[in-house]
Amino acid sequence: MQSLRNLPSVEQILQSDLVLIYISTYGRPLVLEAIRLTLKKVRDNFSLQNNIPDQDEIIELVRIQLEVWTEPSLLPVINATGVILHTNLGRAPLSLAARRAVQSVSDNYSNLEYDLIKGKRSTRLVHAEELLKHLTGVQAALVVNNNAAAVLLVLTALARRRAVVIARSQLVEIGGGFRVPDVLKQSGARLVEIGTTNRIHIADYEQAISEMPVALVFRAHRSNFRITGFTTEPDLSEIVEVSHRANIPVIDDLGSGSFLDTAQFGLGHEPTVQESLQSGADLVCFSGDKLLGGPQAGIVIGKTEYIEKLKKHPLTRALRADKLCLAALSATLMHYLKDEAIQEIPVWKMISTPLVNLQERVQNWIVLLGQGSANHNQSTVGGGSLPDEILPTCCLALSVRNPNRFMEKLRQQNPPVISRLENDQILFDPRTVLPEQDSSLIRNIQFLLQS
Ligand SMILES: *Cc1c(COP(=O)(O)O)cnc(C)c1O
């Protein structure tokens, strides 16, 4: 007859050799907590099932509990979706040089806020700033935590309690809860909407500027949203011309902030940082981890007079970038200065990979797996840039009995594999699978095909 009196005590379990090993791995307090919780679950279960596991089984339950608690939840994954800047999958993987820079700055002390020549305190704001100035020819630059922070800072520091003119067609939600009108409200600036959803004329800008005192004119990239049909919008240079006539600065939130012309790879044209500056924008904001291909960061570049106001604002301290970000960003910017971005930055390597290379890789995967077929398909850039634009690709297509279950199991592999489903076939796009992940990908698929 089973009875709760047969249940081993905490003390008895602590005597076991296995549990001593757990203590050296996880520390005594956590192991004790796991034992107590496991025994409680066994007792609760007893009233339902009238069954008591033996001591070995209990110790195994303790081990599982400890693993559940301590398993790292943030893991590297294999992105086989074909979406290059996948926000849910961490956007841009870093270049080798950027990873090395992060490693060396995190292994050691650094001159983060120390002037090595003067031997005195300095500011972290200098890092990356020089590189951004050389790369773009701007007077000044500032790096903060992300582009949402950059936009919030610009609006707060330059337009709090004052009017900001923005076109209705740009009052978009970008994803992840970033809505241009909400950020504007948060900054304390007053939104002045002009034009209609589909058409904005330069006269709309002129009228708004003439009717009231305006702190700044804001232009936002529509990100992952496209307006087509009966539409019109003035060029940035026209907006700059009418704004500057009234001494009002123009801020351009580019979102992705590409330094290279995407059209050279058969994609549409994504506005570049250089073009915004040439059009006369006073400040340009963009992300570090979209088409720049670096770490999460928000970059503001432009005229010293405005950047200085941003630097002095107390919010800048709260939004500052950390040393790992600054190290990775500087290394990424160096690739552009050395004109090697396409060869070195993973995002650009993926965008520029020719179709034949992808076809060859898929053929190779098919040979290794002994099954599957090549499927001509489309990769996308993602990350709020180039909506509706596609890159022709070649995917591995697998037909299995229960594709949803198979994909779920793939997500539980080490490393997890994220694929997509189309017409009952599981697709793996080699464009976004880092070449060094090829063997893990094949091993994981093979394991599931055989099990
Ligand atoms: C992505 C995006 C942002 C937000 O940038 P994060 O770096 O993700 O904070 C802001 N504005 C535009 C236009 C964007 O596309």
C-alpha cells in the first residue's frame, strides 16, 4: 500500500551522490528549493493519483526542475525564414570585426570615458562620433540606445511644448509598439498634422509654418508600409527649402538608414543617409541594427547646434549606449569607411548573395539529406525597410507528414531552427542561414527525419 510516509525526506535526498553533484553545479539554496518544490508536487499529486515515485525518480524530477530554472532563455537560432532583418530574431548579426571588438572591450577595462592623451575624464559620446563624421561629412553625431530613443530625444530636446509639423501619411505604427503620434505626445511636443493620408503638397507645409510658431518639421520614413495609387509627397529638399526660409529645422527619421544603394542588388531604392543630408535635413536619425548591419543603437547626425542641445539634455544620460554597443558600432562603421561593407557585414552579404550560390547550397543540402527539393521563392529585407520588395531565392522544400509538428520540433532543437510553411511544404531559405550554421541545420533536420 502506497503511503506518503514512504516519501523520502529532504535530508535523505540531500545525501545522494547525484544531488551532491547538482549542488556543485547549481549551488545549495537552489537545489534545496528544487527538492522542496518537487516533494510538494509529489504530495499534491498523491491525492489525485495515489502514486509515489521512488527516490531515484524524485532525484530525476529535481534535476529537470533545476534545468528548467537555469536554462538560458536567450539563445542563438538558425534563421531559415529568408527575412534578413527579422526583428523577432534579433535583426542584424554582427560582422567578425564587430564581434571581436565586443569581445575585447568586454574582456578588459576600456577608455570608455577617459582621454588617454590628457589622462583625464572624457565622454563616451566621442566613440563612433568621429567615424560617423568622416563617413557622412556631418558636423556632429550622437549615439543612443535605439532609434526610438533617438526620435524621442530629438522631439523632447528640440520641441517640447512646441509645435511639430508632420504629414498625415507619416503618422504610422512601425511595430513593437512604436507609433509616431504616441512618441510625439510622450515628448511633450504638439502635433500639427498636415495634408491627407495619400496626398501632401508643399503648400500644406508652407501654410502650417505661416500660421503658427513651429519648433521643427519632422519627416518619418513610412517603414513597412507603402502608399500607392493617387499619391503625392514633396521631396525632402523642397520641405527643407520652405522650412529654412522660416528658420525652422527639418528632422528626417530614416528608420533603416542605409549607407548603400539597395537598387544595385535588384531591390527598390531605400533612401540613404547621404541623400537625406544632401537634401539639407538638419538632423537625420536611424537604427544601428537595420540596414547599417550593426548593434542595436539609435544614431543622430547633423548640425552641431542641434546635436549640442541633444547632448545637454538630461534624457541623453538615460538613453545612452553601452560600451559593447559602441565597440560593435565603431567596428561596423569601419567596414563602410574601408569600402568592404558588402564583403564583411552579414546583412549586406545576405542581400548581395547571387541566386546561383543559393541554388548550389540547396543542392548540397538535398544531397546531404537524401531528400527534399529546390523551391524557387522570395527572400525579403524586413526591418521596416523596402516593403513589398523581394530578392529571388532558392529554398530547400521538405514534405513531411505533419509539417506543423515538424516545425515545432525544429524550434526545440539545439540550435533552434526557424523555418516557414508554404503550400504544406517546409521551406528553408539559405540566404539567411549563416554559412557556418549549415552543418547544424542539416544535422537537426536529419535527426528529426530519422526519429
Ligand atoms: C525601426 C524604426 C524606428 C525605431 O527604431 P529602433 O531602432 O527599432 O528603435 C523608428 N522610426 C522608423 C521610421 C523606423 O523604421
